[in-house]
Amino acid sequence: MQVFKVSMKVLKRNYPSILIYLGIFLGLSLLFASQGSRQEEEYTSFETVKTPVAVFAEEDTPLVNGFIENLRETAEIKELKDEEDTISDALYFRVVTYVIRIPEGFTEKFMGQEEVMLEIETIPGSAGNTYTDLAVNSFFQTAALYLAADETLTEEALVEESVSALRERTPVEVKSQNQQKEDGYAKFYFNYMSYSLVSILVLGTSLIMLVWKDKDLYERTEVSPLKRAHISQQKYLALGVFTLLTWVVLNGAYFVVNAQSTLDLRTLLHMGNSVVFAFTAMGMSFLIGTLLKSRNAISAVSNVVSLGPSFISGVFVPQELLGSGVLSMARVTPTYWYVTANNRIASIGTLQEAKTQSVFNFMLIVFGFGLLFFILSSLAGSRARRN
């Protein structure tokens, strides 16, 4: 096991730099995962936002005052001078996005069930105006219905009945077949783990492979009684131990930081997916280490093979926000299928769901990439020995 011992000594000698990289990448993964899960909660939640509105009433009646008070529940009433330039500037600079003018005689015509119109100015294309339109129309349409049903209603009673009706809320219950809530933190953490795994493994593997490319050490190994197959097996074993240790540290950090995490089905699937990706990342690292000839190129290559796929595969930017052309290009990388599997795992509830089978299919694709990398590295190594 001389080759294995030498390989582990190389890692031990360089462990300070490896630990620094591991700490940096682990910190970034934790930071990005926290921010990503927090942003996803904000994107998927709904909260009513009050629209800034200016109201100019040319009469003071119970109906008009009741309308303005009811409007305050869905809009923020802004005080503006009743001047054309002031109103235009307020709309231009988004001080208000909706201006309502109630003309003189509006109440008398409304109570007489005549056709009346409000004078309204808005910012074209403002989504918030939709809610204000709904609030304005709901109040006067409700009041018109009550007035049509009972023409003897006073303004005060009409306002009271209309406001009471508008305050009624219908309870809505959304049921889902998926009984488990999606764990956004786990999804983002394991997605970012791909970046950390590739970066750290390329660094450590390249250091080992470069040592074995030393001319004197290579020649001594060639004249030794060790078979080439045994030499390769011991190198793979050393890299396997390094990969396993890295995987254990990154997965252990998840349970340390996320105290609420448990070994449920989805967590186990996430971990299984990361194991397969770790195998593929080891194969990729072995191929890169076989091709590299300079220590100075390690950092540059590590950044390219880790950052590039992370940007186009959905690690740093969700796949939903990427274009079809970018995703088509990303499909030739194992990171894309790893992230796709993680996203699918985060949305499943039980092992019997059809989504679980697709997760295993994605894992198989990632595993296939790993085998391909090992085959290519073996061919590249054989070609290098012949030269």
C-alpha cells in the first residue's frame, strides 16, 4: 500500500490549504443556502401592499367620507395640493400611483340612482392599480345593490351596510397531495454542495496526481514490482478516502447548522444524490489531475469547472429563471442533473410518488458521467505513458 500511503501523506502535508478552501466553500454554501431559502419564502408568499392614492373630494358627505375610510384598508391616502403640476409630478415620481377626484353633486346623483363617474388618473401599467380599482368598484357597486334593494336607506345606513358586507371574508383552504412542506434550506444547501465538492476535490486530487508525475518518483514506480493496475487501484483508494471525508464534513455541517433537520426520506435522498455526485466529482477530478501538468493551473481549472456549471445549471440561479438555451447547454454537465434531482426531491412527499422514480433516473445519469470521467482519465493516462 505504498502508493496509498504516499498519496495520503501528500494530502496531510497540504491539509492547511485544503482546510482553508473547505472552510471558505462551506461558509459560502451556508450563506447562499440561507439567503436562497429566505428569498424563496418571500417569492412564494403573498402579502397585500397598500397603493399610494390621492383623493380630492369636492363635497363632504357621509357617502364620500365612508368611501374614503373604507379605501384606507387597501390604500395609503396621500395628502397633495390640488394643483395640476403637483399632481403630475407626484404621478411621475411615484409619490402616488392613483388619483381619485369626486366631483360636486356626486352623492346626490348616486343616491338618486343616476349614472355617475369618478375622475381617475393612474400610472399606466401599474400592477398595484388593479387592487385599487377593485376596492373602488366593490364599494360603489355594493352600495348601489343595497340602494336598489331599499331606496329608503339613508347615506349613513348605506355606508354601514356596504362596509359590513365588504368586511366579510370567505375562508379558503388549499389542499395538496404532497403532505410534506418543501424544505427550501435543504434544497439550496445540497445544490450549493456541488460547487464545494468539485472545488475541493479538484484541488486535493490535482495535488496528488502532480506528485506522481514527478520524473524521479514516476521512474522509481515504473521499475518497482508493483503492477500498474495495483498502482491505479491504490490511487483510486486514496482519492476515495479523501472524497468520503469531504462528503462527510459537508453533510455533517448541514445537520449542525440546520438543527431542525431529521433523517427523513427526503434528507436521505438528498444525501444519496450527493454521494453519487461525489463519485462523479472524483472522476472529474481524477481526469483533470491526469491532464494537468502545472501546480499553478490548479486554482484556475478548479474555478472554471466548479463556477461554470454552477451558473448555468441552477446552483446560483434557479433553473426556473434560466433560458431554454442556457439549460440546453447545461444538460451536458452532471451538475444540471444533480440540481434537477435535488429540486425534484424537495417537492416529493412519499416514496410511492412517481417523482421518486425520476430522481433515481437523474442519479443514474450523474453516475454515468462519473464512469465516463474515469474511462477518459484511464485513456488519457495510457496515452501519457506511451508518450
